[in-house]
Amino acid sequence: MSQVLEKTALILNALKPTEHQIEWSATELSKDLNIPIQTLHRLLISLSKHGFVYRNDETKKFKLGLNLMELGLTIRDNLSVRNLALPEMRHLSELTNESVYLTIPEGPDGIFIECMDSPQLLKIVEPVGMRRPLHKGGSKKVILAYLNKWQQDKVLNELSARYQIKDMGIIRDDLLEIKKNGYAISHSETTEGTTSIASPIFSWEDEVLASISIAGPDSRFKENRMSQLIQQTKACANRVSEELGWIKANN
């Protein structure tokens, strides 16, 4: 298996476009990489089935597939989100005196990838890297609410199978309400005795990439404060989205 992976890595690196060439024949690659033509062709066909390599039917040559570009763009977007979100998260934490989190989706889960801890003695401290299902907690649900329909259906099916969810209708109704409001509020869904408010971050393609959320003890999230906290969280997420090239509809 390790030899197959090594050969695959060699092939993908060899297919990187140059100033003079963007596609190669199996014979060229076999000679350049010193891999038997039969082995090389088998690996190329397998890679093409998964979209990592593209075979030109006219020239019978191979080049890198779009799946690699999509993976690369995903990594770029996640790095961009974190870098652009950090100063905004710091500002939001200073405004609210609460902990602020940046969450990204990965499959049916959401992962905290950055945090600004509250300066207050009584605070919520969730570890960076913590993974939770997308239907639990405001920071995850707001992402799930804004996924396109086929992505959302796929995630909900996975979550239903994993957690034996019986009444999916309640979750779907909750997601519709979140999307209508533009934010999510959760109480004690991730940590007992806490409240969180979350708003989505969008790419320039108007696709949800992440969420910004604030979280703290229930005692500090009183009704007379909630409206201001919601607006501050939404404004923070919108600024990060705009930095990523997102244009809000009807602006």
C-alpha cells in the first residue's frame, strides 16, 4: 500500500503544469518516473475515476483534475477565514467580554479552529479542535442551516444514521428558522448552563464557510442584552464575509 501511495504522489507531482506543458502521455510519465507502463496506466485510470486526474479523449494524454483544485481552494478558504477572522474576533470579544469562537464544517461535524477567551473570571472555555455534530449548538447549526439543499440533506442523513435521530422534522424546522433570522441561539447544547449566539460567514460565491459565535454563562445572556449581542455577532461575521469578497444581497 505504501508503494502505491508513493507512486500516486509521484504521478500527481509530475502532472503539475509547467510553462511549456499541461498534459502528458502515459508513455512520457512512465519514462520520467521509471514506473512500468501497465502499473502507471492502472493508477492513472483509478485517479481519473475520482477526479484527481483528467484524461483528454482526443490526445489520450493526462493532466491534473479539478478535484485537486477544489481541495486546494477549500484549504485556501479555511486559512483565509482564520486569518481574516482573528482581528474581528478580538474586536467582538472586547465589545462583549465573552468568549468568541470560529467554527468550520468538516463532513457532518463542526470544528472549533480558533478562540478568543473571555477576560471574565466566569467564562466558557472550549478547546480549539473540539469536534461536535452540526445539529448540536448554535455555532454548528447556523452552518448547517445555510448549506445548499443537497449538502444539507447529505449531512442530515449521516447524522440521522449516526445518532438514530427519530424526529428529523424538528431539526429541519429549527434550521429554517435560523436561516430566516440570520443567526442561531442555543442554550446548554454543548455545555450545560451556557448560551451561545452564532452567525454565518460566507465566501465570495455566497457559500457558507464557517461561523462566528459568542458564548458565556446563561446568567450574562439576559433578555435586555440579547438584541445587542445578536447584532454585534452578525456584524462581525458580515465583516469577515465581506473581506472574503462576499456581497450581501440588496446592498
